[in-house]
Amino acid sequence: MVRVASHRLEKNAKFVNSLNVFPVPDGDTGTNMSLTIQSGFKAVNESESNHVGTLGKALAKGLLMGARGNSGVITSQIFRGFSKSIEDKDTLTAMDLAKAFDDGVKTAYKAVMKPVEGTILTVARFGAEAGMKKVESTNDILEVMKAVVEGSKVGLEKTPSLLPVLKEVGVVDSGGQGLVFIYEGFLEGLGGQTGDEEYIPDERDMTEMVNASHHQSVQGQFNTDEIKNGFCTEMMVKLGDNPSSDEKFDNETLRNYLDGIGDSLICVSDDEVVKVHVHTNYPYKVWAAGRKYGSLVKIKIDNMRLQHETIVDEDEPVTSEPANQEPVDYAVIAVSSGAGLTELFKSLGVTHVISGGQTMNPSTNDIVDAINKSNAKRALILPNNGNIIMAAKQAVDLVDIPVAIVASKTISQGMTAMLSFNPEAELEDNKENMEDSLDTVKSGQITQAIRDTEIDGLKITKGHYMGIVDGKILVDDEDIIDGTEKMLDKMIDEDSEVITILVGQDGNDADAQKIADYLDDKYSDLETEIHQGDQPVYPYLISVE
């Protein structure tokens, strides 16, 4: 089942990539999910066990380490719960399978801070509900799997009516489509098929689905209203190690207590440790509850009122630095693509660069490796892309040193954040100061449209150049210089002081200078800098501070 699912999604990743609300050549949801499930299959394939529970554990670990992008991370959480449900099973009955999907959905919803309907979560939920209903009338495992597939398809069709941004353009969610391919692969594998079929949509399908939300899907629609419980609190308790009471540990008892003093709760345990993530106004109560059952081997707290929790949705990326031989105090790890950007980040104090970004999101394992190879006592991560933040968060839980994530969503934000980095400051102080600086920069991107479409009332023509400002397309122009100038006019205001132009692989210094000359003529009081970035996809990345 896992092999065929991996194969089916790989063959259809290009189609899932095409489900992108922005007509730019950087759709990566299909690639992210395909590489995630491939990592899971690799782990299963390397296992020598025929025990279903053991294989499920291998699948969950492989998906966790290989998870890329928001959809890949959520997929890993679905199968984390799925695998936990079957861990003691030698074989699976129809009821076992249905319950595993149901438990997977519950785990995924709990793993996301603010679950949003109309996303991959909805598709997973509809599939699980259909499976649970079917098992009431049959013990045929193939029929149950068919029901899960059909239910997930119903959920996919409903995504536009559940998520406003999808309804606006009349589309389905790309991550949800990827999950449907995985479930179809499960069904084919269970039925003895090979999964060789490639899905080729007809004109009607493409018309309905081609604008499916990518940049704005899944976590990008999070509500940023005032946070009720202000402290993101985490702990890991070593059970039985000098507990403060003789009360016997019970995961459900602890979960119920923590649920009463917070939200966004994750509380998981095995025979040795319990790990907790909760948003609360009383971190000390969380830690006191943990100490009742053992020693606190890891604790972490973030003041979320000082940040907005914003997560927007074939070569292995590698870090630009080798492992350090001597321990260092700080590692500052940034994600970027392009030799010029790497050098710029180094000049600003970044110690390690993971090669990746818009066209290839690094996996959880890539980020873990970068942290471990840094040989640092503590680390900061600059994802520089909203679709990488969730993988970074998973990586934090898999390393032994304190790590903070600065929620930078663009290259420009990452560079601006580095100006506030103080190597003498505490980790959380640096995170706070660096995140406070993110709102001081506007991020502009110039790229070429790959198809005709209309978004937010703006007509976009294939081959024209688009100006994208902080995730919103504001300009469409057939000339790259004119389009860039129009975008800058929309970015500059009375508070603007410095403009930085980063020249990509498809840009050139001569055109960049023409843009700089335009700025000097029209905005003579502003300072303009030009740097070579060598980034793909975007001829020019522009920041206005």
C-alpha cells in the first residue's frame, strides 16, 4: 500500500504542483508531498519486519524526518496518529484500518495550532468519517478502503465552499488533492494494482482546479486575532525519574488537566517519556504537572503575544557549511537558494545556509542535520518562506539543543531580521527582537506568468511579468522593467528609506541599474542598493525598508 501510494503520488506530483493560485513556475505542493511519502516508503522498505505495527512505526518515522512544506508536515501527522493506532497489531482488520484513519485525523487536527477547514485536514476528515461509517456494515477491508477514498474525494470537492479564498476563485485545495492520490494508491496496493496510472485532467477539470490555492492554502488562512493563551509552552518529562508525587502517570489525566488551562494541546507518551505542547497563560502550572510524574528533561516557552503565528502553505538540499569541529555558542541557520544570497546571509552573520526555498522546500531531516552539524549550544532558524515554518517546528522537537524559529516568510524579511541579531543576547531575546523587525520591510518579487488567469480583479497574461508584494499580485506588465517600477511605486511610502534589489539568475545588472536610476530620479531621498542574489524563478527580489 505504501509503495503504490508513493509511486502514484510521484507520477502525479506535477499535476498537484499545477494547482497553484499564483501562475508562477514555483508550485511545490506535489513535490513536497511526494518526497514526504517517498521518505516514508524508504523507511518501510528498509524494515525487515512483517509486523503491521512495526511497519507503521517505520512509516511514521520516515514521514516525520522527510516532511517538506505545510502539506507534507500535516501528512506526516496524519500517519503519526494512524501508526500509533496500529502499533500493537500483527495484522489489520477492516475496523482496525478505519480506526487508524480516524485516529490519524484526530492527531493531525491536534498538531495544527488553528485548524482550518477547506484544507488537507478536511479531506482527511471526510475520508476517515466515511471509513468509520462503512465498517458498521461490512468487515471487508477493501470496501472500507474504497469508502475512505470516496469520502476523501467528497471532502476535496467541498474545500471551495469551506475556505473563502478557494471559493473566491472556485477551486479545490492542492494538499487535499495530494492526499487523495495517496489514498488512491493505498486502495490500488490493497487490491493488487501497481499504481502506474497517471492522472491527466480534462479541460473542465483544469478550468475548475488550475487556480487551487498554494501560497494561500492550508495554514496561510490562519486567523491572526488576539491570542487568548499567550505562552507556547513545551516540556518533555522522563517518567519515573524522581517524581514530585507518587501519583501513577496517566496520559489522559494529564491531558485533561492541561486542556483546562490552555489550548492547542498535544500530549503524547510512551513507557519512558511524555511530551507536551500547549498554549497557556500559566506555564509554571504545566511544568508543575509534569514534575508530578518525573524529571523535566526539556522545557521551552515562547511569548506568542510578541509574534503572529503565521504559516502561509531532486536533489537533497545541503547546508553550505561543514560540521564545526569545536562547539560554538550560536548557530544561525537560514534557508535560501542562490550563491549570491548565501554570501549575503553569511555577511550578515548567518553561520549555516540550507540550500532550498521556494522551488524546493527542505525536509524536517535537512533542518535537523543542519542543527546537529552546527555543533552549537543553541540555534536560530530563519525559514524565509512560510511553507517551511512547520517543518522547522518539527525539527525543533528532534534535537537536543534549544532552538528558536524566527518566522521570516521572505528572503527580505530574513535579511532584515539579521540586522537585529545580537550574538551576546539570550535566544528568546534574539527571537523577539528579530521578529519585531519583520514588519519593517516590504517584500517584492518579479516573475513571469505561466498562464492566463484573473486574481483579485487583476487580469494576468501568460508571459507577462507580475509584481508580487507580500504575497499579493499587484502588477501585470509585458515589460519587466516597467512592471518592476510599477511594483515599486506601490511599495514605497513616506516611511521608506532603503531599497535593495537582488538580481536573480534570470535578471541582469543592466536592467537592475535602469530600475535604480528610475528610483534615483523619482525618489531622490531614498538609498538604493543592488546585490547579486542568483536566486531562481524570480529575476528580481526587492525589499523596501
